[in-house]
Amino acid sequence: MSRLTCYFIFVIHFYNVNTANILGLFSHTGKSHHMVFEPLLLKLAERGHNLTVASFFPAINPPPNYHEINFQGLYELRLESFDLSALENTNIFKKIPRLGSITSQVLQFQPFVTASLGICEKLTHFAPLLEALKGDYDVVLLENFTSDCMLGLLYAYGKSAPIVYMLSGTPMPWTSERIGADDNPSYVPLITAPFSSQMTLMDRLENTLLNIILKEWYYYEIQTKEKYILEKKFGKIQDLRELGKNISLMLTNSYHTLNGVKPVLPGMVEVGGLHLSSKREPLPPFIKKFLNDSSDDGVILFSFGSHIKTKSLPKYKEQIFVHALSKLKQRVIWKYEDSDEEGSLAGNILRVKWLPQYDLLRHEKIIAFISHGGLLGMTEAMAAGKPMIIIPIFGDQHSNAAAAVEAGVGIVVSYEDLNEDTLSNALKTVISDTMRKHTSLVSKIWADRDISPLDKAVFWTEHVIRWGKSTHLHSTARNLTFYQLSLLDVAAIIIFTITSLLIATIYLIYKMIHIFKKDTKEKLL
């Protein structure tokens, strides 16, 4: 069969799907999460599907077949809301390194309990959503993060449409097991852990303990309590841990070139870079002028994303950045909320209130990126081939940073231990020809795919629409208990058998020696 014939078969198969009714449910208040999902939603609408999308972030100028349910006002949005000064309060557990790491990783999830339960309580009484749940749908797109309230609502309304999980990053600790994917903590670091795939014994111990602790934490702190909220309104519903297995597909905003190689199943599809657009918007004139006026040494981009409030940097930390960056030959563009509309220039540093991050990263004058380790920004830098200095703050940022280091495209600088020397040394390394060339090479490998992330997400979503609710993309491992999956029962049988044989052998030897001694004694007599 010729390549041309294969291509036409693929095109016909890809586009052979009837118009479907699609329900999208996104109850997280983080803007960066929704930025991952929206391109797929709009693309599906463009392809003629009818969408009903419930979220905190309405689309701008959506098409007529894109109906929105706006959650804004139900809960506070996570936009430039993280105060860095809060990190100045020392955690007493940090004096015991491993215990401190485990404790801090568990505690950082605690705010999500309040948010998830608060949102769940309001959604069970939110008339526009409840009315939408009465409709008929061919597929449901559902964010998987720190809530399963939507699963309970779908169950309460008797919805049997296939479910596609959408993840804004790599899987959560409670995610992979839902389709039977392997999350073996010996080489698969947790999303919150600062480990690469190559862990020491103590790293593996910490990773394993956290894997167990966080799964149980999620069940008792979120799923059990959300179930109680739902049952107050709708009566008895199925356990949310079991409902979590009622999915057909999982789309993860990751790609192994950057995020590390992990075992995946057909039902776990990597679409890292889903949010990236090939279109380029004109840069604001004052930023364009700043770039054009810069020397051939280039410009460094510095941004802590949409959630962290950069202006909350303690003054002494801010001065560390200013002093280290001021020594450079390069100019710096720094996203800083307290800046003027046209930016504020001091020396070689231009502070701007807002910046078109991906458009800037693709500019030829930008040579490196200083980031907090948010996956969207890191993915954009990876696509643009720009090396990174990563200063992780919370959540998945430590894990993202470790993955970038393992890929050779980033350097980690600890926020806690930040000083002028460590930052200056990191800057020298990241702008070196060696690192820039290596990052450019990895970027090309990252981009070398059989199909674009967006088209891949569309194909697999429509695959689920075509074939309906099914488990043909799953592994039967999801039905095994922990001890079965870990072969502890098999190991117990093997150990018992070997031990029994060993005891029997020792006993026989003892008896033979005893008989031999008895025979020898009788002969002597």
C-alpha cells in the first residue's frame, strides 16, 4: 500500500464522525488549566460538534454551537493570587529533611480541600448546570485534578455517555490507576516530588510513601466528603473511587521528551503542547522597540506565570534578582504586575504588567527563560528551543523542574536558598552556547511527531464518540488490588514454599545425621 493511499485512508477515518453533542465540565479556578483545554473545545466546535461548556473562564467570541455555563462568582479565581511572602514562614518540619519534604507535599494539597468542597456544594444547587445535565450527550470532557464532584453529578443524573479525562499536566497520584496504568514509584516520580526518574534509595522510599499517603488523603479528604455533599441533595450515589474508573480515555498535557518517559496505555494519550498556536500576534510596540534596540547578546525573558503575584516578592529577594540581572550584557523583560502600562525601564531590565509569553519566546532575540516551573511556560520554552532557569515554588513545579534538568534543557535554582551567586552562575550556564545548542536539539526532537497535539486530541476524542463507552483502551490492572498488582500474594506463596522446603530439608538432614550417629554408636557397642 502506498504512502499516499495510507494518507487518504487516515484522512477519511479522521474526519468520518457525525456531529456530536459534547459536554465539557471544568470546575477548577486556575486560568492556566483552562488555557490547555480551550483550544480543543474550540477545535471540536469548529468541526461542527455542539458543545456545552461549564467553566470559570468563558471563551472570547465563541461560535454559535458553543454554549457556555459561566461559573464566575461561585468561587475566587486563582489569578495572580499566590503571595510569595507566605513562603517566609519557616516550616518546622524542614529541619528534618525527608519528613519535611513529605509533610510539605501533603500540606500543599490542603487548600484544595476547601476549594473543591466549597465549589462542589455550590454546583449541586447551580441551576444552569443542573439543567444542562438533563441533556443527552455523546461524550463528556472532564478535568481530572482535585475533585470528582462532577463524576457524582453525572451519576446522579443518570448520564452514561463515555467520559474523557483532560489533565493540564502529568497524572495526579490518584489518576493512573483508574485505567490501570503503571505508576510504579520506583521510577515514576509523583507530580509534586522534586525527583527525576533516576532516584536514590531514599528518594524511592519518599516517593513510595507519598504515593500511598496522597491516594488515601484524596479518598478521605475529598472523595468521601464530596460524596456526602452530593448525597445530601441527590440521595445515595456510588463510591467516587469506583466512579473514577468509568472513563474511556485520558488526555495528558505532557510529552515524554520534556516530561520524562513513563509507561502509558492506549487510553492515556500524551498531547503536551495542546495549547500552542502557530499564529503569531503583533508584539506591543514598546516591547518590540525594546527587543529591536537590544544588542546581539540577546534578551532574557522572566515570568512567574498567571497564578503567582510577582509583586509579593520580599524586597531582599527582589534585590537578588535585580543585582544578578543587572550584571548581564543581555537585556531582560520581567513580568511584574506593579509596572506601568508601557512598562518601566531601569538599566537593562524592562518590567511589564503583562506579556505575550509564547510570542516572545519564539522571538529570535530571546535566548533564555527564567520561570517558576509552570508546565505551560516550560512547554512554550521547549517548543521555542529556549533553555530555562527554573525556580519552583509549589505543586508540580518541582517535578517539572527535575524533568527539565534530566532532559538537559533547564537548571534548577532553589527559591528558598536563592542568592546572587547561585542565580548568576545559573545565568552563565543557561546562556552558554553549549546549553543553547543542546536545548535547540531537544526542542526539534520534541516537535518531531506523527501528528500535532491538537489534532491528536481531536482524533482520540472523536474515536470515543465513534465507538462509545468502552474499556478497550484500558488495562485489567485497574481491577487488581494493591497486593495483587504488587504480586505480594505471589511473593508470599513463593516465600512460604521456599521456607517450607528449606525447613523440610533441614529436618531431613537433621534426621539423617541423628540416624547416622545412632548407627555408628550401635556399631561401636
